[in-house]
Amino acid sequence: MDSDVDDIDFQNFKGIYFNDDPNRKYTDPETGAHFEYFDFFKRLAKLKELRRKIDKELGILDTESVESPKT
């Protein structure tokens, strides 16, 4: 049985310290998460905006701008 380590492209591996100070590893004391909430939220907001641009280029309807029907 092969391990996941066999599939790692070490030339392009960024790991958890990519573009950051390796001494600044974060671990939430309550949940054990390896990300800070607001950092994660900021990254998701950027992805949401990128997705909106891609959807616009593809002509996909933006569901957030459409009002839901009133009952």
C-alpha cells in the first residue's frame, strides 16, 4: 500500500509555512485548528470575489443578486 508521501511534488511543496514566518505557526487552543478564524475568513472572501468574476465571465447567474420570491 502506497502512502500519500509518495505523491508529493517536493519541488513545488509549500507546506504550512508558505510565504510566512516559520516561527509563526498557529494552533487554536480550543479547536486545534491550524488557521486563524479571521485569516481564513479573509481568504474565503477573496475566493468568493474571484468566483463571482468567473461566473460573470461564464454568464452564470449570480444567485446573491437575485431576490427570492415572496410568499
